[in-house]
Amino acid sequence: MSDQNESIHGIWTSRWVFILAATGSAVGLGNIWKFPYITGENGGGAFVLIYLVCIVLIGIPILMVETMLGRRGRKSPINAMSHLIAEAKARPWWKIIGYSGTLAGFLILSYYSVIAGWALYYGIGMVQGQFAGLGAIEVQAVFDGLVASPYTLLAYHTLFMVMTMGVLARGVNKGIGKAVSFLMPCLFILLAILLAYSFSTGRMMDAAEFMFSFDVSKLSKDSILVAMGHAFFTLSLGMGAIMVYGAYMPQNASIASTALTVGFFDTLVALIAGLCIFPIVYKFNLDMSSSDAGLLFRTLPIAFAQMEAGMFFGAVFFLLVTFAAWSSAISLIEPVVAWLVESGHSRVKASIVSGVLCWFVGIGTLLSFNEWSGIEYQLQGKTFFAWIEYITANFMLPLGGVFMAIFAGWVMKDTKVMKELKMESEAMYVVFRVIIRIVAPIAVLVVIVNALK
Ligand code: TRP
């Protein structure tokens, strides 16, 4: 099956569609809220520098590994791994990479869809002008009211799931390819509109100072871990989303330069997002003490409620969040859909079955915010939602990434890896090899051990 320019699911019409799809997967809540925030918290410019080193040194090499495994296997992560294992005559338990990654994507989507539903709800609310003129307390009450209502959450979770599965049902090029070719340019335009607004607040310099001032005293030893964990998360590594997109990549496209482009766009969006959000935070004196999604949904809307044309900018902002989440969501469950298609089901049926199952698991998450939030429903102090999030983000994704790197570095034949990557320079290849064999596995294991403490 090696060196073929075919998969039963189709091949992207060009290298650029892969770049858009992978960037679509990578750009998500992680870029829009998490990155700007952790940057500010960890000493700005110094942290950005460490983060960039982590992206280049660990993120991009593992991104290359995932793409390479997918393209060589030319199938869903489960079957691609089986093929590569047979090719390398490796032990069958390596198959766990495919299964655990596919399961991780499914589990992540079950809660991602609930949160994306919030963005949909806010976007629609802004368009209707529901937030106009509200004060801080009323805006927060909207959020509290939303998460307290299982039926409202269910409606938006269902809508988002239908949007996601609708794209997948149409196939690789007609569905995913078309969707990302529309969503990603829109996302950049929406970002540009917000950036223009943020310049007009007159607080851009404060934002830039918060994000880029070189305050080494704020760097802690945890900063490196935060940067490394985030590099991994923001590039969507470790579960097979990039692998399955790699399976549809044209054979002659260069994996290294493509991976660099995806890493570049992902970082660009993260930096611009910070420069959009912080001027607003400063201008409206918002409290930025909570670093989680709550800030996006509880605090930022206060500014939109009060600013001139706030409903317009609010709608733009939440449309942006929705689009970012949408293009990530389709990559989360494509490994399941592709695997079902390979088992003989039609794409439409595969999308419906996996979508309904994932929707059902998501109900556990939406109840975690209301009916099941009580202590009697928790296990070790964590709700259903918190458990899924904790296990996938801290263990399944990083472990998946380590095993992929070890498989490509130690198990696969050197010549096959090199051929698939088509790296021009021998020296670069040697560096790449040292990274995936030694540096990346050790770095990621340190992150995991630290998450356990
Ligand atoms: N990269 C996404 C973000 O920055 C989140 C994410 C992590 C993800 N792993 C993923 C998205 C796998 C899709 C697939 O928000």
C-alpha cells in the first residue's frame, strides 16, 4: 500500500486543502482564549519564545510524524496503524495507538460540542441583540441561566452535532475540503475585523505589553511545561486527527514544509487573538482572573454589551469561535467515520451512527453543569465532564503522541520514514530523528508525570 496516491475516501484536491483542514483542526478555543491568557500569566515575551521553541522542536516534528503515518497507511488511524504494523512486522499491541486515538477524539467531541453550543447560543443571541445594554451582573446571569438549563444546552449541542456530522456525511473533498475552504478564510476575515476594532480602542499598546514584555521574573519552571503541553494541544496532536487528514494528502506534497505552514498559521492566529482580546479587556476593565472558558462566556460579553455596535462585534466574535470549533470538531470524529466506512458502511450511515453515539455521551457533559453537578454524582470530586476532559487532555493525547513518535522513530524502517518524508537535507533528517526518538518522548513524559502530581 505504500507510495500510493489513493485512499478509498479520496485525496485532497491540493496540498493547500490539507493545510486548511489541519489548520482548521488546530485553531480552536486553545488559540482564542488559552494561549493569550497563559502568555500573560507566564511573563509575556519570554514565554512566547519558549512556546515557539516547543512548537518548532516538539510540535512540528510530531505533526510530521502523524502526517507521515497517515499518508503511508492511507486509511483511518485504526487501519493505517494495522497496515504499518504489518509492514514493520511489529507487535500487534502497537494497534492501541489507533484505537485509543480514535476513542479520544470521540470522547473529546462529546464535550467539545456542548461548549461549542454555548458559542452558537451567544452568536445567535448577539445577532438578535439580546445582550445590548446589559450590565455585568445581567450578562453573567445569562451564562448561569444557560448552563443551568439542560434543554437549552441540549438544543445547541444537537444543532452543533448536526452541523458537524452534516459536513462529514458529504465526504472528504465535498464535505471537509469544502467546509474548511470556506471556514478558514472567513475566520481570518473575522479576526481582521476584530483586530481593527481592537486598534480603535487605543489600548493596543497595553495588550502588546502584557503579551510580549520580556518579564523573566514571571517565568517559573512550570512555564516550560505549560508551553510544551500547549504546543501539543494547540496543534491537535496525539489522537489521529492529523493522521487521518494525512491519509488524504497527495503523495508528492512535502510533509516538512506543510507541517511548518500549519504550525505558522496556528501560532499566527493565537498571537492575533491575543491582540484582539486584551485591548477589549483593558478598555472595559474586565476581570481576567479566571483562565478557563468562563472568561470567554462570562466576562468578554460584558464588553460587547456595553460597546458601541457591540452586538455586531459580539456576533463576529462568537461566529469566529463557532467556526474555529466547527473545523476542529470535524477532525475529532473523522477517524471514527473513516474507520466505519472502511468496515463497509456508507459515509452517511457512518456519520449518523457515530454522531448519534457521540451526541448521547455529550448529554453526560451537559448534565454535569446542572442536574449532575452535585457532589453525589461526582467521582473523586470530578463531574462526568471533568473526568472526560482530564483523561483525554492529560493522558490519552500526550501518550498517543509519545507512542506515535516512538513507533516512527524506533519501530518503522528508517528508509521508509525518510522516503515518505522526502526530506531534502540529510542533516535535517538526523535532527528530526533524534527529536522523535529521544527528545519528544522524554519531553512529553515529563508533561504527563507533572499532570499526575
Ligand atoms: N487544537 C485545538 C485547540 O487549540 C484543540 C484540540 C486538541 C483538538 N486536540 C484536538 C482539536 C484534536 C481537534 C482534534 O483548541
